[in-house]
Amino acid sequence: MEKPLTQHIVPGRKPLNLKAYEKVGGYQSVRKALKEMTPQEVQALVKDSNLRGRGGAGFNTGLKWSFVPMGPDAATPKYLVANADEMEPGTFKDRVLLEGNPHQLIEGMIVSAYAIQASISYVFMRWAYKLAAREITQAIQDAYEAGYLGKNILGTGFDLEMHLHTGVGRYMCGEETALLNALEGKRANPRVKPPFPQVSGLFGKPTIVNNVETLCNIPHIINNGAEWFKKLGLTEDAGTKLYGVSGRVKTPGCWELPMGTTIRELLEVHAGGMQDGYLFKGLLPGGASTDFLVEEHLDLPMDYPSIQNAGSRMGTGTMIILDDQTCPVGFVHNLQHFFAQESCGFCTPCREGLPWVEKILLAMDRGEGKPEHLLTLDFHTKYLGPGNTFCALAPGAMEPLQSALKYFREDFERHIHEHHCPWSKTTAWQPSI
């Protein structure tokens, strides 16, 4: 099994320095792309590889690049931004790459910037990733000193600046246009589209925002070709994927596996199965903002079309496991509290709706739920759904809620009828006289 992304990452060991990275083939894709290929050829190769964005949307990366204006009349400077603001609850895959092999990301960014002829690049990193920030800072400095960054890279005439920018802890910065606003020093609100960032992004110039895992795939595609990359996957989706599992499993973690590995294999083989005394109840397949899947879905491949056809999204590919001794209402309430807190407040449905949902779930958890609350929650899953908000934060927040109401509705009803949380050891709620 080939593991191109993590083959040089050893837990507990410092990442490869520049010299060691070069010895294992590091920066060869930069030499190949800049000296032997045109930007259009790089774009075409990545498009043909069927590399889909690993940040959650799953859009074809090369196709996304093709929307950037090219040629002498295109606006300059152009920008490339690596989205390392990994704040999706349950997601920790990019951290593995950032801390374990920072030069791989920088190499991928150089080639990607060349493909769209960007001259300035940024790594927009989550504030809490202190170790990753130190490793990236050192790697960028080493790359400048070696001539991989700066003016006239490798004598090819291509220039690229690279900067690290750490955020201040806003989930909204995972949305690419909100990220660009934050990078400009503004409030992290999403922008109205069109215009799309590929045409008018950072400071009004053409900009590409790609996920860390996406960019780390680029050197391997350049070096080995599109067909090689396609063959790594087990289904129609290409490449490998960093999958993660968290919750009450025996060996939670993150593994690079072929795209299309089944949920059952991830849960029972790599994560070791459920901890003793706990039974599987459900899972969120791609972080907190995805719909629940249950027992009947365990043999599905973890790829974009299979999970979508089951009524959820693969998202980041990092699963959160719900066990039989964790209250589904409390589980979802915890998520909705997070989403309500992280709303930027730009649009009314998200700003007003998420706190309302969170308060209803809190009331249920306390034994104060009413039958009509279920109807209100059902209404919100539609009112805050796709097409009613400026960005995907609120629709994403509704995914675990709407699917919990579908698969675990009896648990919600028990909270209402029994006037307490059935999973709580406290006494039942008593009405005041």
C-alpha cells in the first residue's frame, strides 16, 4: 500500500529538514514543473488526476485552478492561500501533515502557485497549532535560503513570496472568502459570490484557496503522473486519503489509506473497534457538520459519491463515533452550542436560528422539553438549510441535527416524555408548584 503523504512522517520524530527531505526526492516536482512544464500543462495534469479538494467540498482541484485568468492581461499579483485553519470539530488530519512534513506542503504550494502564476502565497494557520507554526516558519526560511522561494526560483524566472499567517480562532475562517477577509485584516464574514475568489479574491486579485492535504498531493502527482494517482484509490475517486476516527474506540487516530476504504474497515481494523462495554450507535463521517450514518452504512466506501448517496457528506473524512452510552441529544446540543458560538452574525437565519436551536436542545437536556419543540427543530433544519444563508455554516450545523432527528427521534421524545435525560444519573425533573 503506497502512502505518499505520510511515508516520511514518523510519530514522535522531528520532521525531515531540508537536506533530508531533498535526499528522499523532495522538491523534485518543483524542478520538473518549473523547468519542463508550462503552467497550463501543470493545471491539465492535476485536472486529469481527479484530485478532489480534501477540505470538505471535494471539487476537482485542477478545474478550480482553470478558472483563474491567465495571460499577459490577467490582473496581478495573483495569490495562493493554503487553508490550514483546521477548526472543524473532530478533524485533525492537516495537523499531521503540518507538523510531520512541512516541506511537503511548501513544495506543493510552489508548484500550485506556478500553475496559476501566483507570485505571493500564504499559509493561513489555526492559532492553536503552535508546533506546526514553528515547523512551517523554519521550513519557509530554509526554502528561501535554498532558492526554492524568492526571486528567480532555480533560475527559471518564476518568483514566489511565502508567508505564515496565524488566525485568532474563528471557525468561520474555514470558509474561503471569510478567510480572505480575515487575511485582509477585516472581520471574518463571507463574501457574496460572484465574483468568485479565482477572479477577485485577496485584495481584489485572482486567488486560489486550497486545503493543506490537497496541496500536499501535488508534488506526487507531478512526479508520478495522473494515472498513478488514480490507481491509488479503490473507487472512482482518486488517490489516498487521511482518514481519522475519534470517540470511544480502542485506537483513535489518523491513517493514510486508499480513497474508498470502507467505514467498517476504518472502525473495526484501524480504530480497533469500540471500547469494551460500549456499542456503536452512529457516526458523523466527515467532522461535526455532516449527517449521521448508522449501522446499515458501515460497509460503504468512504468516498465522495458513496457517502453523498447515503444522505451525508464525506467532508474531511474524519469520523466522530457516537456510542450507546452517550446521549444523542446532549451530543448534538454540544455541536449546536459550538456552531451558535462561531456564527459570524452576518445573516439572520444563522445569527438568530442557531442560538434558538441550541437553547431548545439545552431545555430538552434539562428535562424542560415540550412536544412542540420537535416541530420547531424540524422547521429550523429547513429554514437554516442550503440556499437560505450566505455561507455553509448554518446548513452544515443542521446536518447532524436533521439526521439525529431522523435516526434517534425516540431519544428526543424520551427526553420530553420522561422530563429528564435518560442517560443522566440525576433524578427526573419535577414541575414547580
